Amino acid sequence: MIHTLALTAGLVLLWLLLSGYFLALILALGIASIVLVVWIAHRMDVVDHESHPIHMAAKGLIYFPWLMWEIVKANIDVALAIIKGKNAIAPKTMRVTASQRSDVGRVTYANSITLTPGTVTVYVDGDMFLVHALTKGSADGLGSGDMDKRVTALEGYVEHGTEGVG
Amino acid sequence: MEMILYVMSWMAIITGSVFCVIGAIGLIRLPDVYCRMHAAGIIDTVGVGLIFLGLAFQAGWTLVLAKLAMILVFILFTSPTSCHALCRAAAYSGVHPMHGEQAPDGADVVDDEEDASSKT
């Protein structure tokens, strides 16, 4: 129920921000579209904690700025490596163990790794990620496990039947 | 005030463009497909982000800013997905990373076995 409300609120916000008009006809069309979309989403059975991870929203406000800062630092590292040329890069493939317990947590971690330039998640098998790293700096940064811990804190795992693992 | 915003806006746009150019150079200069993916990552993140920042300064607190922010969020959520798909496709078609050894099943290639979490 709470996920349906989150979806509806998100769609209302999206419509208002994209249109910016408050005419009766336009608003009526908006309401009709939102009802239709929510109904279709329900029929598809995709409205759940995975498509709407609202339990992560509050902690995400802390995690996201941190991730942005990490991305900026990684960008400078990779940009310098590109300018310096072939000697500055040390491409390697490494295994990383994810400590998250839910699928949403692992997806968040894997996507955070990929979003950070210099590291790309190639393959995910359970809690083992295969990561390709471009420079020594990016490999070491990932190896420190800082991001892993932060995503696990973000995930805030709670045991309730619907949260599938693996 | 308007002048300061104008200067900040153009500084952000020009820096963003410089990062995009570096990314493009990297796409050509780096040795294999996996390395080149990292160069594309620069364009996806800081290149797009800084150009967004510059345009946001010009837009001010308007609906345009909200739309710009949505574009940024959509790019940040979709680009790792496409990057991962590209990477998997390359691994499946048998492209191996530089200095890589072929793993038994052919899809995963591990150059330097290293368990990152064991260090922590």
C-alpha cells in the first residue's frame, strides 16, 4: 500500500513539474493518466520494495552526496590517467565480495561501482562481483571496502518475507 | 549578481566540455574495450553533471531547473545499466581484458585473483 502511495505521489509530482499548467482539462488528463499507470503497474505486479525502495530514501540523502564526491575524485584520477597515456593505467579484473543482504542493496552497490569512473562491474554472481578497474588508484579505492560498508548501511536490511535474497 | 551567475555558469559548462573532450580522447587512446568504457564513464558523470550545473545557473529557480534535474537523475540511473550491459556483451562475445587469462566457462575473465573484502 505504501509503495502504491509512493508511486502515485511520484507520478503526480512528475506530471506537475513537466507540465506546469494548472488548467482543469490538463489536470483531469493528468489524473486519468496517473490512475491508468498505477492500475497497469498493479496488474504487472511491479509495485513493491524493489521498484520503490522508499526504506532507503532517508539514508540515501546522506549516501548520494558522498557518492557524488567519490565520482568527482574518481573522474579526476581517470582523466589524468587518460592524459598521461598508457603508462598511467594498470587495467585489472578483481573480485569483490558484497556484504549487502538484499537484491536492491547489491544492485545499488554494483551500480555505484559502475557509475564511478575507473571501475565497472562486469559480472554479478550472488555476493561475488567481478570488477574491471582501470588504474591502481581506482582498484585500491574499491579494495578499501568503504563503499561496500556505506551501501550496507544504506540498505538497512529488515527481515520480512518479501525481501528475496540471491 | 547576474554577472557572477553568468561567469559561474560558463565556467561550469566549459569545464564540463573539457571533461567530455578528455573522455572522447580516452575512448580512442585507451587500449581495449573495457578500458574505453571507463573513459565513457567520465562523459556520463562529470561531463553531464557540470554541463547540467552550468545550465542550472542560467535557469534559476524555475520549472526548467526541475526538468534539468530529472534529466540528470535519469542519466545517473540508466548509464551504469547500459555500461554493464555493454561489458557483459563484450565478455560473452569472447573479448578478454588486457593481460587476462581465460576462466573455465569462458565468460568470466580473472586477471589477478584478489578478494577485496579480505583486506578490510
